[in-house]
Amino acid sequence: MKPRLSVVKIGGNIIENESALQDFLKDFAAMEGYKVLVHGGGRTATRIAEHLGIPSKMVGGRRITTRETLDVIVMVYGGLTNKNVVSDLQRYGCNAIGLSGADGNTILSDKRPVKEIDYGYAGDIRQVNSAAVKALLESDMTPVFCAITHDGKGQLLNTNADTIASEVAIAMSEHFETSLYYCFEKKGVLRSVEDDDSVITHIDTTVYEQLLEEHIIADGMLPKMHNCFNALQRHVHKVCIGLPGMIAGKEQRFTTLTL
């Protein structure tokens, strides 16, 4: 029987809320078994870029990563945010180690090809080095990944944190029974965006197709759900979406996804 692993992605709205972040980190530190944390930090990066006079451009909710923007992202994601999270986890007794995809050659990506839109220095994941991540876990260290990968040729790349979490969970399923948690500011996937209590508690493939047809799942939730079902189809045990408290059993209503 494979040991269990939890891969947890924390959303930007939690990162930006100091009280909510500390509550989450305490709960994450207390989780039993092997675990990996993935985070972004886009709002902080945008704010600091503005202070530096560097404009931020978004298209369809995705950041256009220029050379100047990438410098800010590396400083914020890999430095300020990542090291603050790691130091807080150490305070709560979790032996965390902060990583980008370049560290230990853990996540290789390709620069996104230019089609209708040039996303600049954005990375699409090619490979996760599951052996390196497994070695860290078995050395009693908890990897904390920021949303930066590399191309193996010296170029860092801005990479979607939801996708990093999904691809890490998929890769680690070779060695572990892996569960993937997306923690953000909503209670789960909602039937109505105006009603925070309209949580759909279970979604399988059939229900997912129905929700797509009814346009209940749309806009920003679409890529998240794509990552979820891609993970399930590639041997991730289960996927959960909801408030951060769900990882500690504090929330009774959240969304669980299965095939």
C-alpha cells in the first residue's frame, strides 16, 4: 500500500490576508503524513511592480510576463512570499524548504509558444522530477513551491500555481496515494456565484459535463476544473476545493471531485 501525500495549493486571497494565512499555515503544519505546499503571490507582485513603475498587463485573467515583470515575480514569489511562508511553517513545527522549479531541477517547463497572444516568459510544465521531491519528503522536509519553474537552459519562467499543484500531484502519484487540495476564498464550487452557500459537494465526470452545459462552471473556474480532472484522469486519488479550513476538518461543506 502506498503512503499518503497531500498536495495543497493556497490561493492569493489567503496569501494577502495575514490572519487567514496564519490560520491556514497552522493547520497545514499540523497535517499528518507527507505534504507539499504550492503558492502564488500575484497581487503582491502587481503592487510592488506598480511601486517600481512597471506596468502589469493581464489578458483573459493571465499575466503577460515581460522581462521586467519576471524580475519582480522572482523577487516576490521566490523571495518575499516564499521565505515568509517557510519561516512561519518552521515556527509552527513544520520543517519546510522553499523551492522554485529550478531548485533541485524539480520542475522543467517550456516557454509558452506565441500564438494569438504572446504571454512572454510564461512556462508550460514539461516534467516534474518526482524522485527529487520524494527524496525531500523522505528526508523529513516539506517542499513549499512558488509559482516559478525553469527551462533547463538558465531561464526562469512564471508558471500557473494551480497547474504546478496539479502536475506535482500527478507526478507523485507514482510513489504515493495523492490527494490534491485547492484552498481559496470560497466554500467550494458554487451552483450560483451570488450564493456562497450553494456548494456542490460532489462532482464526477457526468456532473461536470452537465455543469459545463448549463454554464454553471465558467470563466476563472474553467482552468481550475480542467486541472482537477486532468489530475484525476492521471491517477491522483481525489481532489478537493474549498476554504482553507477543510484540510483540518474545520469545514463540513466543500467540493470533492472524483471520476
